[in-house]
Amino acid sequence: MSSTSSNPDPVGPSGADLPNTPMAASPLTRAVLELDEYASTLGWDQPARLFALVDTAKLRAQEPGLASQLGLDEASAASSLTPVEQDEVPAGTALDKFLGTIAWPDAVTGCALTVERLMLPPSAEGSVPNGLSEKQLAKWVAAHPDRQEVRMTVAVLRDGARESAVRLREKDSPTEVLTGAGLVPGLAEALAATFED
């Protein structure tokens, strides 16, 4: 497995660069909401984005210059995670295959991914034709009148903790973001696998 190299421009911790990020109970939930808000500033129709999550206090201790540059003070470092955007996910590569090539260094506490997808409401799932290939299914969903565009942000930690945020394009507001640990279980499993030896 190869390690992905990091982009030197981390997203600010705990909403420091994103004042609209709501406060949340856990550092992981705050990181997911921060990443959702960051992705929303880029607009829709974006490629998938991968982030390393690092412990902000450790980052301050080990990289004081970088921490200062990012405006990480002692208060922001207390039980928070700093997302660091990684190199772009290669276009045309299946996400599961790409994630299978990732190995994280020990300094990385967790990882997160933002990705846009088309989804159908549960009421439409019974009308999906049988025997479609993945490509045919994607085309069928894209043509369905009840399809909805969503942005999913999923994060996992080495210790197994998970969190997700889902934002509908038609309700594109920070107050309309649904969060929960089990919203996107398949993607969470794929991310968790990047920490397995």
C-alpha cells in the first residue's frame, strides 16, 4: 500500500476558517461539519476529496510553525481534529479501488471523504430494475424523476469512531445537514479499511 501525500493547506480546525460551522458535541462531529461547510464553499459538481484528520494538540506540539500559520492556539487545540486535504482523488478511478491504495502514517488519527452522489428516496428503491450493471444502474438513477443530489462527508478514526454528514443539493444550507454515525455505512467501512495493516 502506498501513502497519499498531503496538501500543505489544511482546512482550519473546529470551524476556525468557517464561521458558519455549527458547534457539535464531539471533535469528530465538529470535523465532519467543518468539512461539509468547507465543501459547500466550493460549490456543487466537485470531485471527491480525501482528508487526513490529525490531533490538533499534537500538531501544535510537533509543528509549532505550521500551527501558528493556521492560527491554532491552545484553546482551539483542546480535543479537536485538524483536517488536512490530500492530493486529488484520480479522475476515472473507482473510489473503492483508490481507497484500497491508501496507508496512513501513525500521526494520522483518522480520515474523511467528501463525495457527491445521486440518491433515490426509499419509496423508489422497489422500482429498480433487476439485473442492471453498475453503469446501467447509475444511468437509470440519473434519469429517475425522484433522484436527489447529495454531498456526503464521512469520517472515521483509528479507534473505530465514525460520523457522517449528508447535505441535499435542494436544501443547501448548514441548518439542513443531517448527521449520524451510520448514515453511509459502506463508505465508512471503506475508510476504516485504510487503517488496517
